Amino acid sequence: MPNHHFENSPESTGLTRTGPAPALSAGIEGPNIARKLNGASTPPSEPEPPLSFFSRIFGNPAKERARLRPLYDSIVREARQPVWYREGGVPDTLEGRFDMVSTILALVLLRLEREGDAMKPQTILLTELFIDDMDGTLRQIGIGDIIVGKHVGKIMGALGGRLGAFRDGLSGKADLADAVRRNIFRDAPPSEQAVDFVSTRLRSRGEALDGVPVDDVLAGEIGR
């Protein structure tokens, strides 16, 4: 199964990593963060063993994660499209690439969310693929084992923030352009032209996703 790291240019397919995927801190932090982000809970008095939540739903959680790999790869490819960095002005930096991957992932998670509870297991497993990817990237750039978990926690907090911001922005409850400024450009003040371009393209990508049957989304089709 291929893994991912950040490449150096937007023309690349995205986050590819060599070597085996390392385990997250304590072996269970990643799954627990993913469950919390997607609304599932672990009883505080008797924490579940790793992946037991999925074992009750899927006969083979690892196999189900593998089935979602094409979808995650499609998310990365879209996030690494040069148009975001050229016409959209997104900084072509480690942070900028992370922002785009997490933003496109948020769009896909919101699409699955609209299917109701039936898609909750898939959203959790897809989020775990993202966690694993970010875990590997952090290790590759020299972050040690002791603090990887803290960084992963911050990354998941950022993804959760994007889910809320883009859910409201795309539904009209809040200003999408403001969500783009805060979640994609952050410390790099953008031009209004860049904000308008990214906002318009994100809305278009969200609408395209809505037109794709959910089974096709799970297979890796995220619209054009």
C-alpha cells in the first residue's frame, strides 16, 4: 500500500512517503482522534481496544481502509493541482500544501456527512488515512516520537475547524470568503482576487461532489 509525503512542487501527485507507515503515539491515539472528530465516542471508564469500534462494523478494518485509499489519493491529487497555487495564490509551502489537503478532505467529509450516519464509519477510516499521512510527514521532517502525538492533535484540531468553517460557508450560514482567508491563507495576506478564485473553485468542487453518487465518491470519484 503506498504511503505519502509532501513533494516539492504542485505538479506532483502529493503526499508520498517511503517505508512502512509508523504507528501513532501509544498505538491508539490516531483512531481515538478520528472517532472524536467524526462524532463517535469511546467510554471514558473502559477505553476500547484499538480498532474494536471498526471490527464491530467491518469484518476487516484494514481491508476497508485499503478500499478508501483511492479516495484519499484523489483528495491529495486535487489538493496538489497547480491551479490552487498559481491562479489561487495559495502559498506553495509545507503549510500551504497541508492547508489544501485538509481543505479538500473537509469537502469530501462534508459530502459523506450529508449521507447521514450510514457513512460515519467511512468518514472515520478516511480521517485515519489522513492522520497516518500527516504522522509520516511529521516524522520525515524530523519530528521525534515524543511530540508527534501533540502535532497530530493540532492537525486534527485544524481539520475540525475547517469542517465547521466550510460547512457554514458553503451552506450560506457564514461568509465562505472569510473562511478561506482564515483557513487557507492565514499568515500570508492574499489579494481579493486570490480569495475570490479559491472561494469560487471550492464552491464549484463542493457542488460537483454533491452530484457524484456516494458509492462513486467512496471509489475515488470526487467530480470535476
